[in-house]
Amino acid sequence: MKCTVHIDPSREEELLIYAHRETPLVAELQQLAAAQESLVGSADGQYCRLDPLSVFCFIVQDGKTLAVTRQEQWQVKFRLYQLEEQLGERFIRINQSCLINRHRIERFKTTFGGALQVVMQNGFTDYVSRRQLKAVKERMGLL
């Protein structure tokens, strides 16, 4: 596959994809381009455009959806199910209040009771719910 990037500050950003057929890579590029355009976070009166690749996970806390990056948390206006649809295969729902970036997982830990805990590269940890356990294992290739 050939890739060409032209940096021109005077032009509007645009992503063109020429492909012989629809592939998972093409679908992921489309989803990332759509997410890049509309993912804005806010914190302490500041607003920031968030790159989905830099987000470790999205969590719901006190009724607010937060994007967790390496050192910060930004509030986003979307609900988890909307982010899940928008971001596609890169993110996995692990429980009712957490959506993780599968490429930012450091490791999985099993507990004495058989629960599966996810440890992210930034130190964030959360548990996989029993309802999501099979889907997470399938998507990560653990089954």
C-alpha cells in the first residue's frame, strides 16, 4: 500500500483513500478521520482537540464522560455508546462505564475470584464485567 502525506497549512485537511475493496484498515481509517474531526475535550475552562490515538480510555464518572490521556482527563460531550460506534475496532467496551483503547493496554491480570483486570500503559486499571468478558477475550485473541 502506498502512503503519501502533503503538509500544507494553507489548505483544509482532507483524507483521500483509494482502495480496491473495503478492508478493516480502510474502515478504521474512516472511523479515525471522523473521530478526529469532532472529538473535543474540556477541563477547567480550557478546550482541546483530542487525538483518539492518544486516549487511553473513556470512563463515566458522576454522569460525565471523560477521556483519559497519559496524564490528564478531559470531559467530552459524547456518551460511551456513541464513542464506541464512532471509534470502531480500536476501542473495546470492558464494562458499563469504561471503553478502552486496545493498543494502550499494558497487561491483563486475573484475580483470585476469576475476575479479569485491565492495566493500561498510564497506570489506569479497571475490571472487565462478566457480561463483557467473552467479547473482550475474543477481540483480544485470548480465546
